[in-house]
Amino acid sequence: MKLTQSLLFVLLAPALAAQADMEQRPTGGMPPERIEARPEGGFSKSISGKWNCGEFGTMTLNDKSGKVTGSYTYKKGSVTGTVKDGVFRGTWKQAKGKGQGSFEFKVSIERMTPAPTNLRGKWKNKGEADWQESTWDCAR
């Protein structure tokens, strides 16, 4: 009997230890709001590249150590700003002085990849205190 108990302990101990190290999930039968993937080798923080921004068209960004410049196709607009603590903040303007203001994007990874996949943003016109109701969301 003692041999069986010892053998059972030896076989189950690694599984119990692994289970203890697993992330706890919320209870109540509901899945967590978001599970973040963590690829081997870490994450890329750069948001350089092309982004599909829906009604705002394609946005092309150049991120050099957190200082970002770029353009978007809607009314030949341009953006400039910085990325800090996962938030891209800055200013936007349209060609020929048609409009300008500020924006704030949350940079996120929403699928299995080591690079940012989404910019979830808000914007406002210069001189306005409140953000617009419509969002400025981009994905790649």
C-alpha cells in the first residue's frame, strides 16, 4: 500500500506543481475579457508600418524609439506624436489647413503575434475640450 501511495505521489506531484503556477481565471463560467499571448523572444513595441483605419483610410507610421511621424489617406492627413506606456499621443492635421487637433491611441496586441496589432483611439479638433463620439481605430 505504501509503495502505491509513494508511486502515486511521484506521478502527481509535477502536475500539481504546474497547476499551482497557472494563471487563475475568473470564476462564474465567464471567460476572461482578454487573454494576452506572450510569444517567445518578447514583444516588438514599434508601431511602424501600414495600418487600416477604416473611414480614415490607410495610415503609414514611422516609429523611431517612440517618436512617431506618419500620414493617412483621409484628406491627406499627417500625424506626429510619441508612444509611452502603451499609448500613442500626438497631433493630427489635414492638408491645406482643412482641420487639425489631437489624438490618443491605446496600442495593443489582439492576436497571436509579437507586434502591435491594434490602435484603439479617440480624437478631437483643435480648441475642443471633449473627445469626439466617433472613434479612430486601426488594425494591421
